[in-house]
Amino acid sequence: MIMICPGCSCLCDDVYIKEGKVFNACRRGKEIFAKYNENRAVARVDGREVDVDTAIEKAVEILKEAKNPAIYGLDTTVVEAQKIAIDVAEKLNGYIDDNSSFCLGELVEAVLKGEMPTTTLDEVRDNAYVLVYWGTNPYHSLSRHLSKYTYYPRGKKRPRGYDEDRFLVVVDVRRSETAVLAKKNARFIRVDDDAELVDSFVKVVEGKAAKYAKDAGVIINEMKRADFNVIFGGLGLKYGLKDLNQFKEMVKKLNEVAPVYFIPAGFHGNMRGFNETLFERVGHVNKYSFRDGKSDEEFAFTELLKNEKIDAALIVGTDPVYSLPFEVSSKLGKINTIVVDPRMSFTARIADVVIPSAISGVEAGGTMVRSDGVRVKLEPLEEKEVNDVYILNKIKEGL
Amino acid sequence: MALNPMDIYKLLPKTNCKKCGEATCMSFAFKLLNREKKLEDCKPLYEDKKYERQRKKLEEMLKPLEEATETGLIVDESLCTGCGNCVVVCPVHVEKDPKGAAVGNGPTIDDPILRVEDGVVKVINMQACRRYGKNRVLCVVCRENCPSDAIRFLEG
């Protein structure tokens, strides 16, 4: 049976399991399928084991009593569950946020608002010539990105493969594993300041001198040779630039001389799904307050926690105790925490209420959105009744 | 570390005694690397006590030869992340599997040379490799595009 791997936003669609072996998935993807039964969460209220319904009832009680509740996570669950979570946040008049507020949310927002031309990975495979990986090392974060969608596969208009029909550019502060692959027909640019390189591209298009004029000149000349070029922007780009508008301007400027598209490099399995779902509802991609009716930096879950603005948190499918700095995550101990997670995560161990869920893509079906915005339907290996949709629906009904 | 015949030669007796059937120790070193000869064929190395240290060094040095496949390919699974670059770049796969590995998917043929299984690359059908058999070519594309150095060849 062909499965969709929910491990990252590549959502690889050629993974299959045969005779107990996982085929074609990368190391991370394999772990999801092979170890899905390990370290499973059990329903808990205040450390005591209870049944699922009691845990849900207690969760509803906490959320009802809360003055400033927040919902956080949701990047690994399906769009259907994300929609219900947004309903719950609206009903509670509370905050909702996901990991994208410190991940690539800003870049996804720019794409959704149409500020940069975008395309799909399938189009990239068939047509793209110059591929720029800017501030991202897919070797670690998206193992199969290069081999499945971008650099290595042969496409309809690019039948000769990577050594003749593609031009790889890697922009990074260090010689990453991906940068090592930039050999023939390729370029690696080590940057100290991303803004300088952005500036160089703009200046070279205008015919002026700049710090990286030589590299930028070569790349722009290569871009002019093709009718399809693409930039993949990662966290290095987001945190390297103080002002993303500069980058948007650069993409616009490059489009004056050659067609250049932009795709956010990649993130959690369904982060873009959350961004799109919230964007459709309220016009913002993350850190949204239903009470204030707007999105703001101060409504990011990390800021809310740090500034002690919330008194209850519903955390779905993420592990802030593991992933956030201690000074932020330690504040979770002061508030009522409800965790909906298939695994007994670190956060689940300190939570007031734990509701065990199903792993999306393995035990629960639904829709996920790939990093390029393509919607992918997930079929479960074995259907589990108590999944994120069921739990969030129950909470919604209870409020 | 890549093996080269010169390093092997340096540890041989260098007497050109011809007991192994080769004209020179240098040619014996080449044959050792190609696995046409075995270290045991060098009689003085085992009979003469003064060569004992050299012999032990050689045995250590030639260990990867036993792990390597017939074409000299060595896969270190502990380094592999399963990115599948090697599977997609392999020219033999492109020719035999135009709808699978050639366009970036997992191989759809039954006997690919390499396949990602359980998150790491496995050698399935070495005979199909261009480095195999009489008309072999020294193709190294899979190694060239391995970002984690999990693939290497005996010659380096």
C-alpha cells in the first residue's frame, strides 16, 4: 500500500511498507512508520490515569474557566482538525498560534498574499533551471527535497538531469552538506549578511557595482537562459534578514530580467495547512487573537507564555518543553496545560490533562498541505477512532 | 580512507621473489586490490618472522576489501540519512526505470542497484552496476552526490 509520509512538508507519496520494511522513506520518515507504537500517551488528569472521555471533560472544564486561553501546535495534524481548533479558539475568544510564528510563517504569508510569484514542486521538477537554496540545508530538514522534487530528477523540459539541465545555488553561512553538492554547474555563496547579497542581486540587475556582484552576475546570467527559476527560502533567510520586504523587492527585480518563483523551503508536515486555513478564515497566518481581532507579535505563543498573558493552553501535536527555551517553556508549569498528542511527550509529562490521540497519516486520514501549497490526501494504515478531529470536536461541543 | 596500491606495496617484502606467481611485488599489490590475489599468496610474509608487523598492518588495511561489494562499493549505513540522491542519480536506474527513479520517486523495478529500505540505502543488485563485469567503467556518480559520505569506493 502506497503511503503519504507525514514526516515533513515534502509529504513524499511513494512510501510503502512490505514485509515489515519501510521502502523509499528517509530515515525520519521510516521512524514514524516503524516506531508509531512506541511511547504512546495515556489519558491523564493531574497525573492520574483516567479514560479518554473523563480527560476530555476535564479539558473542557479548564477551557471554560480560563480567562485567557490559547491554542498552540497543530502543525502535525490534518487540515480538518485545524479547522475545528480554529472554531474552538473563536468560541473561547482566545489566542491561536502554531510553530510558524518562529518558523517560516512570514514567508508563507508573503506567498499567500501574492507578494511573490510561486509555483509547485511538480512544476519545478519539470521546468526549473536555476535552483537557489537560500538559508536552508535540506540534507537535515527535508532529506528528499533535492532527490525527489528539485535538483536530481529528470523532468519534461529538463530530461538530461542535474549535471546539464539544472544550476544549483546554495546560499549559507557555512559549507553545509547541501553546499558540498554544489559542484559542476553550481555555485556556493558563503554570506556574512544576507542583506548584502539581496542588495547585490538588485544592484546587478540595475547594472551597478556590489559586494557579491561576481556571483550575482553569474547567477542572473544563468537565470536569463531559462524561463523557469526558483528560490527556496529557509530559516536562515528569515532570521538573516531584518526586513523581508527587501527580499520581496529583490524577487520582483529579478522577475524583470527572468522568471523567478519562490517556494518556502519546508517545515513540519502540515504547517502550511494551518497557515492557509487560518488565512482563509481571518486573513492572517498565525499568532492571532480572536479577542482583539488581529495578529500581532505579542500574540505569538512564546511571547504570551513569557509575558504570562495566558492562564490555560491547549497544545495539539507539539512538544514545547522539548523545543522551546527553558525560560519560556518553564512557564507552562504555572498555567493549566492540556496536551492532545499521540505520544507521551515531555510536555505531556508535565501537563494537567493528557488526551491520547492518533498519529495523522498513520492512524488517521485527512488532508495535509505540502510546502508548495499542494493539498495531499492521507490514507491511514489503520483507522483509530479517537483522533485529533474527534477530540477537538468533543471539546468544541462541550464549550 | 581510500586504499591505494602504493600503500600496500610499501608493506610488502619488496623482494620480487615471484613466489606468488607475479613478476613483481607492485603487480601483486595491484592484484590484491582488485581481489584477484589473496594476501596469503605472499609466502614470505607469513613464513618469515621479520615481516610479522607488516603483515598485521596489511591485514588491518585490507579489511574493507571484505566488506566491499564486487564493484568495490562500500555503504556505511550508520552515516546514511536515506535522502535517495544515489538512487535517483544512478545512470542505470534512469535507463531501466524512467517512470520511477529517473523522475525522483523510489525505484519501481524489482532489481534496482540501490534502494532505500528502512531509512538507509541498501545494495540490492550489484550485477547491474556499470562498474561490474568485463566492460566496466569507473562510474562514481552515487558517491559524488552523497552528502553524508556514506558511499565510498575502494579506490577512493
